Amino acid sequence: MDDVPCRYDVQARAAHLAGLARTTPGRVHDAIWRSGFEGLADAGAIDTETYLSGHGERIGYVPSLQEWLDARKASMTPNIDVLELVDRLRRTARVAVLTNNSTLVAENIDFLFPELRSLFGADIYASAAFKASKPQAECFRQCLSMLGAAPQETLFVDDLPVNVAGAEQAGLLGHRYESPGALAACLRFHGLA
């Protein structure tokens, strides 16, 4: 999801949380992202309550659910060109989202990124639900199981080379997202556009 159908600005999110905690964005970034805490939430290793309260331990402020959602939403800008590609693609192929994110994101996706539901329907999956995150093969396997899809018939698109490599090792076709034009060319190559 982040940096393909939407542009994700982690610094904007850190700045939003820093304003609440009356600290610096750098301190928030170190405490939440560099520490591995966010990765634990993405991998489903901690629940929502522990995740929110863990902010208090790390940045000195426990955000309410709405404050956390507002910070997350402030970091997301829809990538209209990619969303238009998805809209065309979904008419001939099944499309889904697999995002490295917490259950909080999955449970609140309609607030955070309302454009997704009309394009992907119920096929929006956060890694936390699988207790594994990309690029782990288990994350891909469980998502494919939910979709009832075969890996060799599934094209996985991600902006991070490590995630594309993980998908390919799990048997999926992979494409590293760099631009809408390159993605459109990839879809044509695979007979999907």
C-alpha cells in the first residue's frame, strides 16, 4: 500500500506524533521506527492496546486511537495514477492489497485510505493478521491462501526490492514499482492491460 497506491511520508507522521508528545520528529522516528517497535506491530507480535501504550513508553505520550489515526492519515497521499491503473486492471483481473501494517491500519482502512475499498473490496490484508511480514514467505503464503490464488499466477508489486525478492522466492511473479508508466508496461507484458 505505502509508496505504491499512496505516497507515504513517515516524516509527516513522526512530526504529527512529535507535536502531541512535545518532542522532536527525530526522537519519535528513532523510538518508533528505528527501534523496531513498528515492525513488531506490522508482524502482529503486539496487540492494539500494547501498541498504543507502547508509544507512551517510547515517546512519552500515549496517543488516543483518533490521534494515532490522524497522524497516520496525515502521512498518506493517494497516488491517483496508480489508482486509475488498478481501476482498469480490476475489470479483467482480481486485485488485492498486502501491506506491512498493524491491525490498526486494517481495521481503520476506510478512514485512512477511503479510495481503496471501492477498488479492492474485501481483499485488503495487513501483514499483522498473518503474524508475519513481507518479505517472509509465510506472509505471502497466508495471503495467497486467503485469496485462493496460486503463486505462479500472481503478480506482486512493491516499491521495496527486498519485498519483491521475497515474493519471488515464494513463487510469485514480482515487479518493483518505480513509476505508473513502468507499472503499466509490466501489466502489458504479463497480458494484464
